[in-house]
Amino acid sequence: MPKKSVARVASAPPPPTPAIAEVLLSSQFLESIPDAIVAVQHDGTIVRVNSQTEALFGYRSGELVGKKIEILVPERFRPQA
């Protein structure tokens, strides 16, 4: 008997609770990750980066926090207005 294919619809996970968000954005957690991490708000504003991000892009944390994520995208790849 042939197997039936099953379509699955994935829904977005619920937003994290404030307690979970606080842990995920903690410096201790972000620094434990070996990759560059950039945490942004829904509007693209950078709220936190780890030291791997600083090393990769050559910016200090204070130069990135509060800026739009596009600052990390080379100008030639940015959408033209």
C-alpha cells in the first residue's frame, strides 16, 4: 500500500515570555554562543550584540546598539531607495 503524503502547516511559535526573552538576551548567554549574534527589535533596531559580532564586523557594541541592522550590510547589497 503506498504511503500517503501529509502536508503540515507550521505556525509561528508564540512570542517568548519576558523572563525567557531576558535570558535569551543576557550577556552570559550570548557570549556562550561561538557565532556572531545580533539581536534586533521587530523594526530592525539592534538591541544587543556579542563579542563575536564585534570581532567579525569591527564595530564595538556601543556603535551598533540603537542602529538599524542595515549598518552591517555592505552598501552594494542594500536596497536602493
